[in-house]
Amino acid sequence: MKRAVPLGVALALAAAALSIHLVSAGGTTPRSGRVAVTNARGAPRGSLVRGRSLAGAGRAVTLDLPASAPLIGSLGAVAVPSRNGGELAYNTWHWAKAIDWQQSLSSQGIQTGDVLGTPTLRVHDLHTGLERALEPGTFSAAWRSDGALAYVRGVAPDYLANTPYLRDVLVRRSSDSQPIVWSATPGRYVVVGWAGRTLVVAEQATGGGTDLLAFTGPRESRPLAMNGDFVAISPTGNAVLVAESYADSNVPALREISARDGTEIARLPLARIVDPVTNAPITWIDGLGHWLGDRVVMPASSGLLVIRTSSAALAVEQVIHVDSATQPNGRLWEPRFQDASARTIITWSDLSGADSGHSAQLVCDRYALTCTRGAAVPFSQAPRAVFDESGGEG
């Protein structure tokens, strides 16, 4: 993720504001503005994984190991359900030693090349409860509609201190078949999702930022979007939404790109998207988002942004200002529409002030501009949404 504040940007704010409010097919206008937040005590909503507990699967599910994915960050889900709902691929992490992240590694006797930990993907059968581990060094997953499973595997299984962790992209025809290496050379890859039969992979740059690549088979890859943050894949699998930042371009934009050949379908400049509370332009858009029908919700510098995709165009439907998201180090994570109506958005907010170091779930009615906030939980204990960004038929 890249968030560079623009310098010397002159904007026609009044003209841009006119494009913010669009009327939906049902005749209801979702207004942009600040949400009113109230506290609630109910259990978190949605499909979530927290430690070994999986909620929202229709029944209580206990995993063999706690779900954890420190190498993925905001590039992917910690746990990913198969498209038929029968299996769950989830990330685990084994620390080789206890680490105090408030101190330097060297002060704790940890030197360059020392083993810090090992990632391992596990696949849980949601019908039988049986579970198996994939190869050590595996993490990040996406399921194709025919049951193929894509993931990455470290060239060496262990993550070493101050050492690039290179990995290959692998695909299995099914979770229990032999893996096939798709990448020609190792890189800092993270699988983000299938677009039909095209596998979308983010490659992390050493100095920050990501490039998106499209894989169509073993040793068959091409650039999809350079210096862009992945946001979402369309439900049909035909398009990928990518956000540029002011660190990448003087005129950054939200871009809809063809998954087939990488051509640009539509573009929405960030300069045309304005926070309705501050009258300032949106300075960054980030993934992961949720593309449902012709709407996409995503994190933004104001809190949340909802856009419409239609007729080869991107249009702002709603800019939602959430105070906690505009605080230092504040942001919202993994927003998801709750159902097909796209009225309710479930997301997680990093908190500041007395609750610094904690997160809380927000359940937002975007038509009423209200959110209920759940209990604050430490970052390390916060549940993560269970989802797969993939779209289309494979």
C-alpha cells in the first residue's frame, strides 16, 4: 500500500462533488457524508476466522491450528473458502523464537539469516472436519471454480531475518493433487485471486508497492498493472480493479483493466473523488475491496468508497467518512457487502487514542449513514474475514 499526500494539486472541487451522488435503480440515493457511530456488544458478524475458530460456516468449526498470515498483510485473506464451499485453505505461522517487536532484532541476539518462522497452508474439509498441511513454506491461496488451488511456496521453507523471502507460484488441479510450478523464476509473489482461468498475482517490490501479473499456465505470465494496488476482481472474472497512488503518478486513478489482455476498460482519477466532510480529495485508495454486481466497496482515505461499474465507465456512488479511519495510522480493513442488496457493509477499523493497538468491527448501514462498533480487540486477536477475491468460471 502506498499513501503519498499530493503536493500543489489544484482541483475543481465543486464540479467533482456533483458526480458523487448517483441514484440507484430502486430510486434510493445513497448519500455521501460522515457516518454516526454507536457502540454495540453483539458478537462479530459475517464469515470470520479468529485463532482456531471459524464462524459463519453454518456451524461451529474448530481448526487444527490458529490461522495467521504475517507475510500477506493487506494483499489477501487469511482463510479462503473453496468455490463449492466444501474446503477451506487457511494460513498458519510457526514462530521459531519469541520476538519483542518493540526492540530491534539485534538487541535480542537475532542476526541476519537467523530463522524467524515458517508459513504453512492447511486445507480443512468442512464436511468431514479432516485437515492436512501443504508443504512447509506455503502461504496465500485462491480457488478456481473447478477446484484448482493456487498458492505460493518459499524457495526455502523458513523465513530468515533481514533476508528476501523468495517464492514460486504453484497450482494444484485439486487440493490433494501434486503441485505444478507456474512461475518461471522465484519472486516476492502473493496470490490474490483467479479471474476466470487467469491467475492474478501481486509481486511485492523491495522498496514498497506492487506490480500485478497475470498467469495463464506454467511459465506463462505477463504484466497486468505496474505500480498499482489490487482492489478487486469482477464477479464475471473479466476485469480487475487497480488503484494508483500519488507516489506512482502525477494523475493517479482507479483503473478497471481487462483480465484477458491488460487493456484499460475505464479510469476514474482520484482528483474527482472528494471527502464530503473535509472537501479534500481522496489521497489514497487501497485493497482489499469487494466487487458485488456492479458495485465495489473499498478502503479509502475518508473511510470507505463505493463505486459503480457500468458501460465501460467507473462512477462514484458514495464517499463515506469514518472518523476513526482519518486518524493517524487509522484505516478500515477488508470491507464486505453483507448481502445482495449492498446496503450493509461489514468492515474492521484500526483504533487510536486510548484504544491504540486495537481494532473493532463496524457494521454500517450506508443508506442511513450509521455504523455500530463492536468491542475493541488487540490487533493480534482481531478476527479476519473469510473470502476469496476470485471471480468467473475456470
